[in-house]
Amino acid sequence: MATNVTLLLARLRDYHETLRGQTLAVDAAHAGLKNRFARLWSVYTGQNAERFQAHWRKTSAGIDACMETSRRLERFLAQSIAALEKAEKSMQL
């Protein structure tokens, strides 16, 4: 029977991998959007374009902030997993 630490480790590893995959997917999608909008700005001009650009910049900054939070959470999970693995090994002695 698995110990509580073993179960916790399995779930944390799963969460970490899922978060990492989602972070990579959102980063890739955001990079694609940035490229598309950069091309759009070269042909879309005027007052409406300026307003749209301002909204896009705010949205893009929000996505960047969210991704930084996700990366910090990934690092925290990795550290927590490593600490739990160490604790689990010491419990097995």
C-alpha cells in the first residue's frame, strides 16, 4: 500500500507536468498571437487601431504576468517534489 507521501508525490508530479504542458502551450499560442498582431499593426492604422493596440498591449502584459506566475509555481512545485522525495527516502531507511 502506498504511503500518504507517495500518493502526494504522485499527485504533485502529475500537477507539475500538467501545469508545465499548459504553460508551454499558452506561451506558444501567445507568441503566435504577438507575431500576428505585429503584422497587423503594419497595415492597420488610425484611431481605432491605436485603441485596439492599447487593449492588446494590456492583454498581452496580463498574459505575460500570468505566465510568470505559472513559471514561479512550476519552480515551487519542483522544489516541493524534491523535498518530499528526500523525506520519503529518509523514511524508508
